[in-house]
Amino acid sequence: MKMKLFAAAVAALAAGGAYAQSSVTLYGVVDAGIEYQNHQPGVSGSHDVVRLNSGNMSGSRWGLRGVEDLGGGLKGVFVLESGFNVDSGTMGQSNRLFGRQAFVGLQSNYGTLTLGRHQTPFYDFGLAFDPMAIASNYSITGQAPEFQARADNSLKYIGKFGGLTGSLLYSQGTNTGGAANTIGGVTYQGTAGEVPGNYKLGRAYTASLIYAAGPFSFGAIYDETNQGINVAGLTDAKIRRASAAGTYAFGPAKVFAGYRWAKALDGAVLPGAVAIGQPNNSSTSNLYWLGVGYQLTPAFSLTGAAYYQDFRNSGADPWSFVASADYAFSKRTDAYFNVAYTKNKDGSQLGLSGTGAGGSAFGATNNGANQFGAVVGVRHKF
């Protein structure tokens, strides 16, 4: 009888302990390669460059992911993710400790709600529908940096219901790492947000839906972001964006196609827009992309993509092309070789390296020259 009572007590304790089961996982990616690019901006003339780059296919990072079972299908979750540069050992994302993501929240059968710094639904949308899966270099992010955006001071909800995934994000101050601004005699560090009496400043909100069934997937997304105080001192400057995209897989191949509309309002300027008389004359753009991925063998894959952006009322409409080959030595280690080319005209300055002069994604060429680049590298995931 005593043994039966003891066994029952142990079972009861074990059952109660199940509600407090938790785990923390260390994970990361280390990616580095050697890159060549021509037509680099210089003090005089156009220059070529050969350099060691960190994070070509995937941003180098390490992170901690935690989950605790709270019982009744409810879980506590958190993610702390730090970007870094392999070539120099420095931190990424403007020297932030956890610049890629930092959030905590709750997860249930009805979805996940988290608070902190998040990659935006536009980032998630690009991971699903960009042929290059938001590669740090040579992907859709060169044409449209919002596809690699993150938001500070944000709440994010993700719900999955069968083949349908919905995402919502709201931020009251998207970027606390920007320049200081003075409002009403008070100086606020970072691109202003969470400012008393000006709730629109730095505000952002996004909603997306993605449906996947069998070989087919389709998604749509809408976003509006207030830029904070822009260079002209305007506080209502904002950009609205919407996108629709789809994929279809057949055999070893997968086809990608998409469209993104963007409009700058109240003094905002679209990244890459060339001023014609007034900066806002090119306030609307249409971005189109098409690509294909092919799994040649279980270890060897090929990807090709083309991106074209049409700025309204302007002939400065750049193209970019990417071809990528990837060989997986194992599930964790692969090598890659990427080549890319940008074609500029009528003053556009699209470059392959993402951020260029003045913080524009388009300032990385010399006087609007076309640009060729190639990179060979290795990536390890843990």
C-alpha cells in the first residue's frame, strides 16, 4: 500500500512538472565569401574591388530561442538574435547587441503574439516569394529594402490555420537607431517614435495573408510606414506599399512571380527614386520579379531571378539579374557561387551591395553605370 501511494505521488508530481517544461536552443549561421564588383564609387573615376564579405546568402548570426509549456496549449516564447560580421568580428545592425530580433510573448492554438524588435511581415513575405530567399546580397532587397526590414517597439501576431497564415504588425517607433531629432524643444534620440502628442511619428503597421496548398502558394500584403522626421523636417512623411506574389512547384523546379506597388506621401521619397524637378515627382513605383529554382540533384541546386522597377514619371527604371549555384556538403554546410548584374538608365544608380550613398539602396554605382558582381563562399548552420 505504501509503495502504491508513493508511486501515485511521484506520478502526480511528474504531471504537475509537465506544465513547467522549458527549453532554450542555441542556433546560428556563419556565412563568408570573396566578392568581386566593378564600377565602385570613388573619389575620381570608377573602381573595381575584391573583398571578403560576411553574410552573402544568409546574414551571419547567433541566437537563443526559448519555449516554456504553460499548460492548456499555452506556451511562453522568446527569441534573442544577434547579427555579426565574420570578416571583422563586429556586431551588425548598427552595432546592436540583438539587432536581428529580440522579442518575448505567448503562443497558443490561436497563434503567437510577441512584443519587441521583429522582422516585419514584409521580410517574411520575401522569404516565401523571393527566388533568392532574401539573400543578404544579390536579391530583391537591392531593389526594395523593405523586404529586409525590421521594426522596433512592435507587436506582432502570426496565426496559422490549415494552409492559411496571417500576420499583423504594429509599431509605435520603427527605428530607434536613427539620427536624433528635436521636437518642441526636446531632443529625442533615434528616428522619433513614441513621442508625446505625436503618435503618428515613426508609426508602422502591416497585414499579410499567405495560402499554401500542395505545389501552389499565393500571398498578399499591405504596409504603411511613417519615416519619422525626414530631411525636410516633415513629420507626416510616409510610404505605403502593397504586394502580391505566388509560387508553383513541379518536379524538381519551382517558379516564382510577384509584384510590389509603393507610393511616397507627404514629402517622403522612395528609395532609388531620381528627382525630376521635385523629389516627389517619382513618388510611385511598380516592382516586378520572376524567377525559377531547380534542384538538379539532392545536393546541387540552381536559381535564377530578374527584377525590374518602374518609377512613375521617370525613365530611371533599373533592372537586376541574379544567377546562383549552391552545393550542400551536408545538411549544415554548403558552398555557393553567385553572379549578378544591374542595368541602369536615365540617372538610376542601382547597385548590387544594397545600401549606398545617402542611405539609399541605389547609391552603390559610379554615376549610374551598370554593375557586375560575383561572389564565391561557404555557409555553415548550427
